[in-house]
Amino acid sequence: MTLPHAPFGSTGHESSRIIFGAAALGGMSPARADATIEQVCAAGVNHFDTAASYGASEDRLHDYLQDHRSDVFLATKTGERSGSAARESLERSLERMGVDSVDMIQLHNLVEEEEWREAHGPGGAVEALFGACDEGLCRFVGVTGHGLRIPRMHVRSLAEAPFAAVLYPWNHNLATIDTYTSDVADLQARCRSGGIAMQTIKSIARRRWADPEKPHFSWYQPIEDPEPLRRAVDFVLATPDVFLNTTSDARLLDEVFRAASAFNGSAPDPDQLERDRRDLEIEPLFDGDRFEAVRP
């Protein structure tokens, strides 16, 4: 398999357009995690995305990174909003992964107004993390988020600080929401004008689980049928400067890799995507109100 690659914004890194969402490692045994990392690397992925809150994910990356740190663009996240707590979170992440620095530290799900103000204010996480870059603990700072409000919040964040990347939900079902699509277009225009990398999540989301309290590999139900999954991947990759972060359901990694490797540059037929939404009963994960929250 040969995955497509593209410049990751203005970072100077040529990243695989499929980014490994290392949340998949969070609940795995060390042996299962090692096998998954080997699978991901064998597919040609050279960009890993983890977070302090992803269970044991950072710990599971430790052994691989001791000999392969230079092989991947390594990104993690912190959910802290104060400067001191964000700095401590970054230092713990470095210790857990056994590395001196990460390529990017991201503010995780920065969407709520009070948290946004604290993070961007004096002594907040934004100031601390850019300071950590000056000290060599990270190279870049990014910002991530879930829900329908996040593109607008990202535009606000980009007006305040020189973030290197954003991350937001995007799939062909979300694209049927006109207001969200307009907000994404505004965000993409801002990112392109500033050389800011664009990462997407929830590309193969089908709907929320009917039984969310039962254990699942992902907090949402993914598309599993290979052909609709391939079209969902194609929909995201059809925008050439956008990256796709994989689902935390590692059972679907090979299907995503196969789809991306076979991608021919064309967007899927809109009528076929509409049939997929109908046949698979695809539903929105977010609604701007009671369905904005995600499980920790």
C-alpha cells in the first residue's frame, strides 16, 4: 500500500494524509499496542496523534519511540487551560513517551467560552505552550475540538495566536448541514491563507451508539461496510490539503489504509453518498446543543 502524502501546513513535514489516531492504543495491552503500531507503520503512516487523556496511549508509544522517534511527526494534547497545569501536562506526556520533545502540543477541545478565555488569557495555556516551544519541548502548538461550534472557535483562536494546525469533525453527513459547511469553509480559507494544517476526525462516523454505556472500541458507531467506508474516506481526501485522523476502533485501520491507498483524487458521487446515508441510517453525532458532548 502507498498512502498519499502532503505538506502538513507550514511545519516542513510531509505527512501521510492518514494520521494515526493513537487513542486506539488507550485500552490495549502492551503486546496488542505493539502489533498495532507495527501495522500502522507498515502501512506507511508517519504521523501519530495522541493525548494525555487517551488512557494508556502515551505509555504504549514509549517503547516504539525509543528507536523510531525521528520516523514520525509526534503530536499530543492537553486539556488543561491554565499555564502551569498545561506545562505540567506536557512534561508528563514527554516522560510517559520517553522523549525530549514532541513535534506538536495541542489544546484539546478548546470550545467552551470560559475555557477559551482562560487558555488565551495572561498566564493561560496558550502562553505557556508557546513558551515551551521556545525552550525546545515542542516545535508547534495546535488546537483541536469537537462539535458544531468548533470551526468558529478555531477561527477565533487563529486570530489570537500562531497555531500550526487545527482539528475538527468532517464527513459527508456533516457536509449536509449548511451552517456547519459554511463555517468549515471559512476556517479552511483562514488556514490556507496562513499555512495552517487541517486535520479532520469522525470521517467514518455512522451514528451514536444506542447503548453508549456498554464498552465499545469507539465512542461512536463507525461505518464498517468496506464500500461505504471507502467513499467516506474518499470524501475527506478529495480536499487535497486536508488530513484524516483514524478512528479509535483499530479493527478498521486496514480498511482505512486500503481506501486511502486506492484513492484516485476524485470525490465520490454525491447521489451515492446520499444512498449511503439512507441505507446505513447515518445520523449526526452533533447538533449544537445536547449532542455536543463526547465521552471522556
